[in-house]
Amino acid sequence: MTTLFGGIEAGGSKFICIVAGGPQDIRAETRFPTTNPDETLGKAIQFFREQASQYELAALGIASFGPLDLAPGSSTYGYITATPKAGWSHTDFSGKLSAALQLPAAIDTDVNAAALGEYLWGASQGLDPSVYFTIGTGIGGGAIINGQPLHGLLHPEMGHVRIPHDRQLDPYPGACVFHGDCFEGLASGFAMSAHWGQPAEQLPPDHPAWDLEANYIALAMVNQICVLSPKRIILGGGVMHHQELFPMIRRKVSVLLNNYVQSPVITEQMESYILPPGLGNRSGVLGAIALAQRKSHVT
């Protein structure tokens, strides 16, 4: 008998909830807008209660926007902390759902969960360490090290690394309310829209924005290569739907590294090193299923 789990991908604009045994065994799914915590978490609870009449769940996994308190033993473990998402600061996310559904719950960032999903079933399968980035409205990154999502003081905030900003080439000051011209402030979909006066998806393929975007992403990826030495880098999110970015980023990463990292993966196999998600747009929600599996000690 297949063991089933609940998974939630909680984004700033929408929630995705599924019941699944794994990536090839999705039994039920729903999506709804992210509004206020009571309404949104209430819809998630309702969905899983409805599914309980048909499916028995072993655990619940949550892949959420952050920041999150993931410190074991903390009195606010599983809470969304001080987030710019209006109304969601100090929300007891995993605790409320676990109590309402009477299920053990595991929670991590959406990008850490996506990194885990890709490591188990996707484009970075079995490659440790590996990293996953979402480059969309915002930018976030997660990492798998020794088979586990990376945690420390909190969790990685790879979207807020500082990258070189040539203000003569690009005078745009950056869109991050905390850091101005950090990676997210320069290269997120929101920043691109603010910079160029129209959404990134409406910019023509030959627009200079794309070369600048590829340069910023390449700079950030070189930082990750030098710090974590990942065996694969996965780039997801809406901005990366512009497929022409991938060859541009790979070329720029090679130039920026300047033969310093002497690995054949870098020098000869770049086309298979920086890739789109193998799980498509399900990396996060399937990562939530992986969190639930690990919570119930099922692999």
C-alpha cells in the first residue's frame, strides 16, 4: 500500500496543495490565491480535511516563503517571522496546520524544499552539494549539503548576496527595500519591471535588459560556485522562462571564472551544469512532499 503525504507550496501570490506518494503519484491538487493567513490557511486545512475522507496521510510538508524560524527548540519554530508580505509576520504556519489536521508537519523555505525535490527526483538527482534558485518576482536560493537542506542561523538568503554593480553601465539603484542593489534588487522580475518600465515577459529577445540580467545572474552563480562548490546549479522561476538566458549565463560564468575552477564540469560540461528544473514548476510542492516523507521517516 502506497504511503501518502500532504504537500503545500506557499508562495506570496498563490498556494498549491497536493496529496501525493511521490512525483509520479499525485492524487489530488488545488490552487488558490494567498490572501490573509486565516483565510489562506483555512483553505489549505479545508482541502486536506476533504481529502481525508479518501486518503490517509502520514505527514504534511510545507515549502513556504519566508523568512522562517527553523531553529529546533525555538518557541516560534515553524513561524513566518518578519516578512514584507503584508499581514503574515509572526504567523504560526506549521503549528496551526499540524494541530488542525492532527498530522506531523515539516516546514522549510520554498527554495530549500525545491532544492530537495530536484536532488531526489529532478535535474540535480544524487548530486551533493547542489543549489536551486528561483528567479522570479523575487529571488531566493536553497542548497543541499550532505543530503540535507542547508540551515544555519536561519536559512540561506541567496537572493540578497551583494554583486558588483557598475553604475555607469547600469545606473538603476536597485529595488530591494533592505539592500538596494543586492542580487534580488538588481535581477528579480520586480526589479526588471521597475528598471525597464514593463514586465520582463514583455521585453523583446534582443532587449539590452537580457544581457544585463544574464550578467547579474552569472555573477551570483560564480559566488555560489566559489563558496559551496555545487555539483549542479538549477535555475527556476518566471524570469528563467526566457530560455535564451541559459546559454548567456553559462558563457558569462565561464568567462568570469577565467579557468580558476579546474573541474571538467566547468571547463567542458557547462551545458549540463547550469540547468532548468527537472521537475518543471512542481519542484517546490514536490519538495514539500519530500519534507513530509522525511518527517515520517519514509524515503
